[in-house]
Amino acid sequence: MISERPDIGTELELHSRETLVELQLQRLQWTVHHAYENVPLYRRKFDEHGVHPDDIRTLDDVSRLPFTTKADLRETYPFGMFAVPMADVRRIHASSGTTGRPTVVGYTAGDLDHWGDLVARSLHAAGIRAGMKVHNAYGYGLFTGGLGAHAGIERLGATVIPVSGGQTARQAQLINDFQPDAILCTPSYLLTIADALEEAGLDPAATSLKIAVLGAEPWTNEMRREIERRLNLDAVDIYGLSEVMGPGVASESVLTKDGPHIWEDHFLPETIDGDTGEAVSDGELGELVFTSLTKEAFPVIRYRTRDLTRLLPGTTYPAVRRIEKITGRNDDMIILRGVNLFPTQIEELVMGIETLTPHFVLELRHVARLDTLTVRIERHPQLSAGECDAAAAVLQHRIKMHIGTSVGVQVEEPGTLPRSEGKYKRVYDLR
């Protein structure tokens, strides 16, 4: 267990709250001008709201600015939200979205430097130190998790083992062979790795792992306790989302494990009433909203995350605020093993399969510590019972290809699923 107080290696801890607020205001004013001058959508929305960047004179003035939503990002697909020429973009990432319409984000060289620093800061807060070996089981590719974590591990001076996701038996073997000090992955996947260790005749509590930095899906403190008990390590929450940066927007301290501290020198947080859009006070439950303060390629102004949480005073890092551990959202998005999934995405894919009807429901269950999703969908009357397996396989394949996650598909007889009597209930959470 970690006992020393981590030093995040910046002047942040030395700042008073007042000094941090001055820095935030300077960076907010720059960001608002940068977005207005270089992103047509922001110029249009600012003008429609009757606000100009020069109107931002205090941090409270951020409330005068319009919100940014995922719909805005999809409207400007793929590169309409970029605030720099493409020649200055050094990397592109994308989150899963409706077919052909993921949310696309870009990074300049300066953005990548900041990102590496912030992930390194987050990992240091979690207890990882230079010289440690870190098993990185986040997925590499367009998903921000793998490469974002990778850069932070290297920036911290630790040794990265870039395993990526999948091949769970091999993950267990490499943990046994390479003797890493820490692991990065989703919390549910870590429990799957623990199962694989046991299947290989190894004791999950006797590995070299001391720290697990877990994110990309909501998880409870009950799951934390189960992970720590079973693997005999410290399990720490890291928070981020691709639209704002990726992993490293906020991170828990291993000393307190009381919710991620937001790195407020780079991100300005708010909490709002999800229905009215009005601000709620610190300590009250609300939807988390972020404005980036230093991003060059992809500035975001008041981005609505849909995550429900409370803003709380900092503990290990008193100059910044914490968020209460996020375990829910105020919309219908499903996070399945780190992949964001909407019922409308399933609907879009279903509509392209003539043998299936649009009458379907999604059932979420918790099986062997993993969240699973089953699509129960009615067949067209002309589809014979013998053809159901083929139709299910087509839908299953399309979901895997377009959304990036595996689900079960159960084809039902016509008329067996409930019909709408107003708002159609698509999702049944049976966990």
C-alpha cells in the first residue's frame, strides 16, 4: 500500500485557490477567443446567443456561453470543430458513434504534450512512480484510452508494457512473467483477468501488481472493494472523455480514494440541472460540464458530458475540486465494457436488415462480473424460424463492426415484445 503523499510535479499544489482562479480566467479568455475566431459553429452559436468573447470578464461569465453537445460534434463531422489547420494536427482520435458519425477529435503537438503531462500527473496521484513497470490493457487505436495512457506512463518515467485489450489468457501470462507493478484497464476487465489468473493456476492476490488505475466505465466503491480484496492492490479511479481530452481530465489520489481531483488549471468544471441547464451549487448532484482551457486543435466550450456527479472540495490537492465517483448518466447512453452505445445506434443498424423488425429491447445483465447486453428483437412474419440464427448473426456482426462491442442477439416471434404506449422503453437494466 502507498503511504507517502504524492507530489504531482507542478506548481498546482503551491497555488492558492485565488491564484488558480486568476490562471483559469486568463486561459478561459484565450480559449473563448480562439474558438470564436477559428470554429464556425462556435461563432454562429455565440452570435445567436448574443455573446462575444470580450464579454467574458470573470469566471462566472462562462454561464453566458452556449453549451456544446455531442450533436454539435456530429453535425460538424469529421473535422468541423478543429480550430487549427490540418497541417498543425498531429493526431486524430474518435469515439464510437452512429454508423459513419463518431465524434472526432484532434490534437496539436502542444495538446499531446499537455495530455502526456496530465496523464502522468494522474498516474502519480494514483501512486505510480518512475521506474515502475505498467501493464497497459486499454485498447489502442482511435479510442483515446490506450495511446493516452501510454504517453503518460512514458512521461512519468515508468516502463510501459503495451498489451492493449483482449487475449485475456495472454494478459494473465504476461502479468506472471513480466511482474508489472501497476495495471491500467477497465474495472470489469480487471476482474476478468483475475479469473484468467485463477484458470492458469495462479493466485490473483499474489501477483506483483500493487496499483490498478481503472476507468472508461462507471464503477462503484463496492466493485473497488471486490477488486482490492481479490487482487490485493490499490484500485484508483481515473476520469476522462475523448471530447474533452481523453483519460487524465481528473484522477483519484491513492491516499484518499474519495473521487477524482479535476486538473482545473486545464479544465473548468460546472454542474448543471440536466433539464433546465441552470447551474447547481457545489455539493449538489448535477450534470458535469467542461470547458477546456489550454486545448489548441479542439477547444470545447461548456461541453455537456451527461455524467451525473457533485463538485466537492479537494482533499489531497486542496487547490482543485473533486468530483464524486460517477456511477450514472442523465441520458440513455449505455457504457458496455468501455464502449459508448446508444439504442438509436442499434435501431439504425436494425433498419438495414429486412428480415428483422424495429421492435426490439435491450437487456443489460451482470454475468460473471461483466456487463452483458442482449438485443431481443422480433423477426418479420415471412422469416422462417430456421432463418433466425442467420439474421441474428448478421445483426451481431454489424454491431461489432460499427459500434465496436460484442452483444447477444435473441430473435423473438412476432408480437411477443411489448408495444409502445407513449415513450417506448428500450433499455431494461436487469443488473
